[in-house]
Amino acid sequence: MSGSPAFNILMYSHDTYGLGHIRRTMAIASHLRDENTNILILTGSPIAGRFPFPPQVDFVRIPGMIKKTNDEYRSLSIRIDDEHALGIRTNIILATAQTFKPNLFIVDKEPLGLKREVLPTLEWLSDHSPTTRSILGLRDILDEPNVVRKDWEEKQVYEHLDRLYDEIWVYGDRSIYDPVELYQFPTEVHEKVVFTGYIPRVEKCYGLREKIRKQFRVMPDDKLVLVTTGGGGDGAELLEHFISMHDYFPTSLPFKSLVITGPFMPKPKRKEFRNKAKRFGIKTLPFHPRLEELMQAADMTISMGGYNTICEILTQATPALIIPRETPRKEQLIRAQCLKQRKLIDYLPWNSVSPQLLREKIFEILSHSSDYSRTMSAFKLTGLETMHERLEFFKTEYHNGNQIGSQPELILHS
């Protein structure tokens, strides 16, 4: 459509902590952008600028907030009270939408935004820009069903889903987990739900595995175990387990290890792990912008099983052991249980990990690695393909000058 008017997509990613939201948003943006599609990301992530941004994609940084409790947040960097920080964020989000004039507004995870900060923008778009499509994007699993239902009832989310959103994209597989039923979506929004499938990441690149392994001095016959904690803010205990295993079996671990501590792990803790890891020849990095490349080089991955890490594991078909955290939400545990049922990964409950059991699981997975890789390779990741189909529909509608009318037929991927 060269020469056609640009199609503007505004994406909201509240990013109170960690890497999950911004990484998922970046993966979607990188795929949906083209020479006639501008994508602007609203994010509170303090490290958004450390990711490579492709052409036609940019971001607006809103003041960061960090979660104190499930319903309390404080300013991450600047010394102002919580209400003031939220007011600034709310005004930036609204002003950006009014100025950017998006054709598509994609809200990640929080239907009304952090502390309802996106609600004024959704209402303004509904009243003043009726041709803008508003999309709610949800990862496969949010938390235990009763917790989500209670939270959404208290925040009056249900009553806004039909009024303010044109579609709800679930970045998961309905046959694995069905939030429509479990979270009790209102009947009137059922037809708006699109199960996109899981979101694939960068596919395998010929020769990259050998290049990365050579970079980290891993020989062709060596087994490489990659340990990643995501953002790292809550990953210290996982690394403690892994280091303790080396302490317990100092001479009987026939594999090499690479540990990504995460950029949000406190610096003293990162230094402590780096010093401990050196004793066993373990290489540590605080952050890597292309984690999927490291997964391609690894023979096995150990992680807590956040959504993005799981998508990277499935894309690379790298055998994985998940040790899911169970607080402050059960999302990772539920995901690990569901995926183990499909024989895609294996997992250990957080409170049952010991050096002996961890060693046993690693050896078991490495000895059956081809089975896991084969199962994962056969699992279809349709997320980006489905979103691209929906985007092409919206673009056609836009370029034909159509107003929002009847709902288009949606494809519910299962």
C-alpha cells in the first residue's frame, strides 16, 4: 500500500516491574510494523531504551511505578507521591492518544490500566474517535480464576469490556487454558474474543548456535544449561538453588552453565552470585537483549516460566525445566502444570526444590531432550500470524473509509 495514509498503532504496556510486558509488546510491534504502519509504545519500563527498536517503532516513556502490594504502587525513580505520579502517567497517556490519533489502540494485560490510568483514554477514544479500534491483549493465564474474578469485579472491569473494547486478544491456546470460561467473561463479549495462539519469537538462525557456543567457550560435545530469571527482581531463590546444587555435587555435574541474573536483581545480590558462580566456572550476565539466541545455543533452559520465556522456549524447541514462583500470583505454576500435561516442558514445585532433586531433573531432561524438542517443534505458535490477519482486516476497513459497524467474523483458534 505504498503511498497510502499511514496506519497508526498505539500500544500501552504499564511495566511496573520486570521485563514481561515490554518484551511481549516489542515482539508484537516488531511483527506488525511496516513502511506504512507506525507503532508507538507507551511504557513505564526503565530499560525500554536498552532494546533494539526497528524502523517505524518508537516509545513514549511514562514515569515508572513499582508494586508494593497487589493494589499499592509507588514511584520508581522520582520522589513524588503516588497520586501525583499516576496523574502524570494518566495525562501523558491521554495526550499521546489525542496527538498520535491511533487507528488501533492495544492495551496490554490491565483492562483499565494501572490504577485505571487508561480509562480516560479509552473513554475519549470512544467519544471522539469512533473509528479507532481498541484491543485488550491478555496473556494466556493471569492468575487463579477466583482471584481474577474478584479483582475484576472490584475494579468494575466486566462492565467496561463490552463498552470500550472492540476485540479481546488472548495470547494463548484455548485447548490449554480457557480464560473466557474460567474468568467468566460476560456473554456479550464472547464474540469479541480471539485466541491468537502463543507468540513466537525470533526463529532459529543457521550457524548461530555454533557462534554463540564458541563465544562462551562451549565445545560441540559439551552440554550447556541456560538459567534465566527474567527481570531478576524475584529470581534470587532460583539461583540459590542452582548454586547450592553445585556446592552439593562439586565434581559430578557434566555440563556447563550460563546464568542471566536479570537487570532488576539488586546489584549486591548480582555480585554475590557472580562471585559464587566463578568457583564453578559458571558465566553470569545481568541482561541479554536477545535471550532467544542464548536458548538456541543451549541444550536446556531453567527458568520460572513467565509468558515470554515460555514463548522463547517453545520457539527454539529447547528442553526446559520450569521452577514457577507461586507468589504474588499462581500464573507461572498454572502455566507450568498445563504445559507439562501436553509434555512440552517439565517443572518442579517451588517449595520442593533441593540440590538432589534439581540434579535428578536436569539429568532426566537432558537424557530425553530429543523427545521434548520433537513435541515442541510440532506445537504451532500462531500468535503473530493471527494478529497480522486481524491487522489486515482493520487496515482494509480503514483504507476503504468504513465506519465501525457490525462485528467481523472472528476466528477462534484452538
